[in-house]
Amino acid sequence: MSFIQNDWYVAAWPHEVTDKPMARRLGNQPVVLYREQSGRAVALLDRCPHRGAPLSLGEVTAQGIQCNYHGLVFGDDGKCRVVPGQERIPAKNCVKSFPLVEKDGFLWIWLGDASKADPSMIVDYPYHNDAKTWPRKCGMMRVKGHYMLMIDNLMDLTHIGYMHKNTIGSGPADEYVNAIMNSERTARGAKFTRWLLDHTPPATYVAAGGFKGKVDRWQEFEFIAPGNVLMYTGGKDAGTGAYDRNEREGGIQLRVFHALTPETDTTCFYFYSTMTGYKQDDPNTSQLYHDAIVRTFKEDADFIEGQQERLSEMPNPQIDTIHDTVRVYVRRHYDSRMNDEAQERAGQGTSPAASVSPMEQA
Amino acid sequence: MSFIQNDWYVAAWPHEVTDKPMARRLGNQPVVLYREQSGRAVALLDRCPHRGAPLSLGEVTAQGIQCNYHGLVFGDDGKCRVVPGQERIPAKNCVKSFPLVEKDGFLWIWLGDASKADPSMIVDYPYHNDAKTWPRKCGMMRVKGHYMLMIDNLMDLTHIGYMHKNTIGSGPADEYVNAIMNSERTARGAKFTRWLLDHTPPATYVAAGGFKGKVDRWQEFEFIAPGNVLMYTGGKDAGTGAYDRNEREGGIQLRVFHALTPETDTTCFYFYSTMTGYKQDDPNTSQLYHDAIVRTFKEDADFIEGQQERLSEMPNPQIDTIHDTVRVYVRRHYDSRMNDEAQERAGQGTSPAASVSPMEQA
Amino acid sequence: MSFIQNDWYVAAWPHEVTDKPMARRLGNQPVVLYREQSGRAVALLDRCPHRGAPLSLGEVTAQGIQCNYHGLVFGDDGKCRVVPGQERIPAKNCVKSFPLVEKDGFLWIWLGDASKADPSMIVDYPYHNDAKTWPRKCGMMRVKGHYMLMIDNLMDLTHIGYMHKNTIGSGPADEYVNAIMNSERTARGAKFTRWLLDHTPPATYVAAGGFKGKVDRWQEFEFIAPGNVLMYTGGKDAGTGAYDRNEREGGIQLRVFHALTPETDTTCFYFYSTMTGYKQDDPNTSQLYHDAIVRTFKEDADFIEGQQERLSEMPNPQIDTIHDTVRVYVRRHYDSRMNDEAQERAGQGTSPAASVSPMEQA
């Protein structure tokens, strides 16, 4: 198992889950997501315990999700409620139910030991509930790489001037390398703030903010395990107080919630919501920024997929540079959590499938 | 080996096999099927013993099938008859020949020990020779599931009201669940008869039989190992003697021969011939019924493929319901035959490849 | 490792390699090929030692190839020359560099122990430097078969009358079988000369040479390890001295350089240059012959791919015929080289990955 088990991952955007069941592989398990007639979202293992057919080929009825092979119906707790023509239903006729919580515009799933599922661990994200200040667009892409490769990517922004030189990183690459950088470990990951002072704004910034000259630009990123990166970034005219007096208004302000969820050991889902904290009354603003971000993330995905191919074949060496500090913090947290879970399983005498991911060796 | 070896499977429809060699994987072996110039159909291992090229890339000559790599020719017994430019041909220069019998409109192949091939074991099917009473259409589809999953499907017809509610099972699902059911084990499998009395005919029945009201509908199915299901079904106006006086004329009568043949451990070929025992003079009747069956079988295939995916990953649990009685009979026959063959191989000191199918654990 | 390591293979045609990096798998390793700003062609392992990203997603700068993930730059020796923002670069921050030599219109790569790379081992091919006498066209196709299967193919030309009967082998197949054949082993492989006297010229010959009747046709082939076959062939009117007086002028003369390079254990690259030593002033001549050869090689590729499928599943038996003499010579050379390399590795205490190719068992 090459991912942290006992924590919350984004399973889907709420609008993706309807009364028409949807199959999605999450944490290497086939999951069916759907809404009961009450509107409540449910996640079950996508496998009928009768003959093994996918429940996602079924339909939602008043009593729960009906397998459309032989008509068995299951409740949100995974218990079988109907076997057509049969009175007694044995207790073992049930399917695994995953804790699923809808909060702040996300559907969060707990992939590990359900008895440990603690909704208070779910990240708060109030910006999703303030559409007036932070209008947003949501998206998702499937990336053929381990989810932590995407987290690694977000923890070292010196890549912007190289990988994204045609999108959000146009201008001298050195400015991204030489940013003022402050970082720290946190209880659930790490965070950093970077300042690019007297910085050449990339084309996307100029288009968004109408800047005439240099800007002061900030990049605040926080990784919160297991798969979340909260980003707050923006810029305003250079020397107008953003850096020294913390006066951030007057330019552009952006938030992105990055949520990475393992699909398999070598693929993941990348959920992102982009929020524009400026020109909130202009309906194009949000869309323009979202489109720029999607182009940027496709550049990331190309590299992550190439990287996964190489690491699957040749995991080592991986030689850090001085810019890997925060990435190393994050990996230490990940390794520590993975290690704790492995020890806990060992203590329970359960033996999970050995990892097939090269990432744990990294 | 996840299939019964020593028995006859349908290899192809006779019209599929011509003097142009055809490659088909049968029982996890590459087979070439073709007709000699005499018209006799032949099945050989599709691998030239010289350099391993597929014989199916070759052509039929007066002396047999010619490998079009270097011109070697093989007879229907698999012995090499020609090595261009070479006088003596060693006896070891031969290829495996499979017993192949053309009978009643099928080409039957024996995939196991050729010395045990007994043509008297081949199912008789006289309806194929009576086109006047039983005009027919033949078809085939490849299904990405173990062939026994398709047999399982045919042994529990309570699925009709759920899986096929848009085709042959429209109407209340309960009527399929609550049918009168009689079943029994047989020497080579199992059979059952179901009656749906005072039954809401599905749209396909109404279109075929012009029924104005309810019908009495019968479903007689017999599984004959290794992969055959003989189906006789039909209906007529309710209460007009079909059930209590065995008077079946006056409505519609249908026969389908279902033949399932393993391709690999997780895929199969589904051969079917559909026969309409009514309106034999109307050329559309046969086609209409065939088309309805094909739509229906695609619904089956979707489920079987989803089921195979799940069972390949998670073979257990599989919890039976009261409708699994005949399916269990059939699986007992299958398990018993598989066990006999395994013991026989063990006695011979041969060690076949271990099974990779989840089905044997089911 | 199912290929000879310590020798030169064609990596690419020179025109394929530019300042835009190109990824190509060679000898089961991911390689990036590019030209430095000086024009010199370079081959490195296509994997940045920092985070494992493909260097082929990068770009060529004045200092070398830049990884476009985080901007590291590597020289032609594989040493890291730039880590943006970092002064000291540890020696271990380097990537494997492959010896690469541009000679006679080929780019030759050494896939094995770089310390043994000896450019004097590279085949001389002066015809590539004499475009006036030998105008040429180059091509390449990827074949899903072990590269030695393609060499085998070229060592037994009795296949021409069967496999190529619709292209370069039209006419009686027997004429190809009964050719006068002289062969011998050489230090680095084997060679043979075949004469087809009073031979029915195939349609491609008639189109090229305008022959009215029979011809005398020669086929001179030399295999030079590890993957080269030098071919010189042609024909002129029968009985006009080609055979008995070695007067080859007056008809058509053709040269093909066949270079086979392993991509993986079951796939290869087939590089070919076709040269027409007649009607050198007619610009169509070269193209017509090249087109005929491409059609012919696709016929070969179909068989090799079918053969690989069968041999991957069933490596044995492979029963030689009398026409396998030269093929056996070549395989002995190959086996001997493979054996020497295996012993050498054993002596060094290195344990390479076990072979997965069926070819070594052949």
C-alpha cells in the first residue's frame, strides 16, 4: 500500500455524484459513488457480494442501490436490504461501506480502517463558502503518476521558470530560483512562503492584473496530509507595501486548492478549485484564470507521467538540491505516517500487500 | 487450466472456416482453422515447428496448409509433407492436430488428450437440420470473461427482470423471480423448467406473437458440459393449455443454442444460434428475434465483463441466494470434472500450468 | 539481457537527431538523443538524476541539455554542469553517457561497458559516401520482435518465393529454393552468395531493369555482428557473363544496409538504407526501389511479429531445415558472444537481469 490509509482524501466533486451510480478506483479499490434518494452521498465497494458484479452497473431505488444483475439492494451501511424472492438475508451478505463526508464543497472519503474515521481531521476550507469574495471553478484530471509526485512538484516552485515558461512562469527563470523563501514543518505536513520582489510578471499576471511594470509576488503553500495543498498567491505593483507592510490589496489574489487522491500505486486524481480574489464582478476573470491553470497543470502532468515511467523502472538515484528542503519535510511526514501504519498493521498481525511503488524507496 | 479439457467445444461456425486460414485462440492455445481442398475442416496448432511462424499467415495448397515463411506444408494430421528442397523430413517435424468434427451445423473441437476424443459425446442437435420448422440465424461474440460466468448467467433467470428490463425482460421483475421452477441434476450437467403463468409479456414477445393480454411463458434450459446450454422457450395466451395440457402451439416458440468456448482464462467466445418456431414463412421473423437476442446478450456481456474484472481482483466472497440452486448443480459438475482431470494428470506425473482463473475458487 | 552488449548498434539516422531532444529506448534502456549547439550528437540515459524526469522533455542550451523540470544542465559526458541557485554540484549528480559515433551516415551507439567502446569495430560503409554511384533513401520501422528474428530472416532467402511472392519474390518459389548457394563463417558472423541462373525476374526487377526475358540474379549477404546485414544484389540478362565472368554491369545493381537494433527484449528498430546502382540520373529510380523494399519489409515484419508472439508463448520446438545453415552460423556467433559476456559478468560478480527472451533457448 503506497499511500496513507487512515486519513481523508477527496473522492469527487459533489456535482459529480448523482443518483446515477459512478465507478471510480480510489486507493486501489473499486468504489461506487452515488446519492440516495434523500440526496446523501454514499461510497461502497463496487462489487456485489452475490456474484461479484459491479454495483455501478445498477441503479438507485428507494431502499438503496440495486445490483442490476439479480436485483439485490444495499443500504448506505453496505448491508443487503433486499434479495428478491428470499425472506432471510444472512448478515454476511454485505458490502464494504466507506465513510464519506460532504463538507466545504468537497466529498471526502476515508480509505482505511473505518472505525478510526474522524471527521474533525478534515481540512476546513471556508473560501469555498464565500463565492462573493472567492468565485471559483473546479476541475479534475487523471495523472499517470503516484500522487506524491504531484505533491513533490508543488513543494519546489523553482520549477515554474522552466516547466511553465510558456504559461504561468514566463520571464527569467532565475527570478523563481532566487525567491526569498521561508519554510517550516507543521504537525500535518509543511508550509512555505516565497516572495519574488521586483519581479517580471508572467503574461498571465499581466493579462489578469493589467500590470505596467514589475511586481512583488507572493506564493504561500501549505501541504496538509494526506493529499492537500492550499495555495494562496498573488502580486501587486512592486514596492507598494505587499511585502513590507502586508498590504496585499490592489493587485491580484489567487487561491487554488490542490487535492491529490491515489487511484492506483502509479496513478492519481488531481482535483483543483481555482479562486480569483479580484474583479469578482467580471464573469470572465474566473474562467481565464482557470484555463491558464489547466494548461499549467497539463505541463505538470506530462512531467509527472514521464517521471513515473522512469522511477518505475529505475527508482534510484534521486539526488536532492538545495531547493528540496520543503519536499524533504513533506516526505518525512509521509514516511513517518506510512511507517506508523505499517507497524500498526504488523501489531495486528495483518499483512497487507507489499508496496509496488518506487516512491517509498525515494 | 481453468476449463474442462477432455470434451468438445464449438470452435467455429462452419461458414467461418474456409480455405483462407483463420487464427483463433481456443482453450488458451493458438489454433489455425481452415478447410482442405476436399472441403474438410482442420484445426492445427497455429505454429510452424520450423521457426515458430503462425500457420494462419499461410495458405491452403493441394497437399495441406503451407507456412508462408519458408514453404513447409502440413497435412490434417499435423505431419510435415513438404520441406522445399529437402528430401527427408524427420518425424518430429510435425504440429499438434486437434480432433475436429462437423456435425449438425457446428464445428466441434477437442482441446484435451486427442486419444480420448470420442465423437459420440457430441451433443445432438437435430433442430439445426430442420430449417423449415426452425429457421435460424447464427452469431458469435467475444466476451472478456471466463466462459463459466456466462453459463452461470444462463442458470439463474431471475436476472431477466433486472438486467434485461429494456429488452426481453420488460415488465414486473417479480414475475421472473416468482416463476414456478423445477430443476434436476443430469449426468452431464443440469436442467430446469420455469413457468411464468398469467405473465406480462415483454415488448419483444408482443412484437413477435401479437399478444393482446397476459401469457403463459415457459423457459426450458439444459446445460450439457462442457459449454452448451440448450434453450427452448415460448409463450401463448394465458390459460389456453400450455402449462396444464402441454399444448404449446398457437403462440411463439423459440430455441437458442448457447455454446461457450474458453479463449483464455478470462475470455470466451459466445456462439449462439437463434431459431423461431413460428411464422416460418415470414422472412423478418427470424431476423427480428435474432436482433433482440443480440441486444440482450450484449447486456449479459457487459455484466460478465464487469464481474470478471471484480473476480480477478477479489474472488471472494460470493454469497449464494435461493436462486442459485441450478447454478450450484452446474458448478458441482464442473468442479468434479476439473478435479477428475487434475487427479488424472497428477497420476500421469504431468504438471500442467497452475490455474490463474479466479473461477475455480468461486 | 537478450542482446550482445559490447558492440555498436545503429541508434538513429543522423537527420533524426537535432537540437530538439528525442527519446528512444535502445537495448532496454531509455536514451535521449540530441545535438549540442556545436552539432555534436550525444546520447545520455533519459533520466535526470535529481527527480527522475525524462531529459527528453528538456532542451539544449549552451552548456548542455537542460532538464525542464528544475533546470539542471548536463554535459555530453553526463556530468551536471548547472544546478540553478546552487554553487557546489556533487560528483554523483551525473547521468550515464553512451559512446556515440557518427560515421558513414549512421549514428552508432555502444550500449555496453563504455570503457570497452572501440570505434575501430564500427563497420565501414563507403557506399554511403558515394551518392553519385549509389544514390540512397533511408527508412526505419519498429518491429515487435526480437532483433535476431529479423537477422534470421535475412539469412535464409528461400523465404522470398513464399513470403514475398506479391513483391520482390513473384515467380516460381522453387527458383529461390534451388539457388546455387555458397556460404562461410566469418570472424564477426557469416556471409553467403546465391545465384539464381536463368531466373524469372520478379515484377519489381522487370519494372526496374526493363528485362524482356530470364535473368541471372545474385544475392550477396553478409551478417556482421551485432546487428548489421550488408546486402548486394542485382541481375542482368541471363547468360551474359554475370555469373561466369563476374560482369555485373548492364542490368540492375542494388545495395541495402540492414541495421537491427534491440529496443526491448521483444521489439527492435529496423533501419534500412536502399541504394540503386543504375539509372542514377533518374530521380524516380531510387524512390521506386525504396517503396518496393518498404512493402517487402512490412511483409517480413508481419511474420516476425507473429513469430515473436508464438515464440514468447512456446519457444520450442524449432526444427531446422537444410536452408538453416547460415542462420545456424549466425546463431553460433551470437550464442558465443552472449556466453562470453555472461561469463565476464559472472567473473565480475555482477548479476544482470535474467533473460526474458525466448531467442536464447532457440
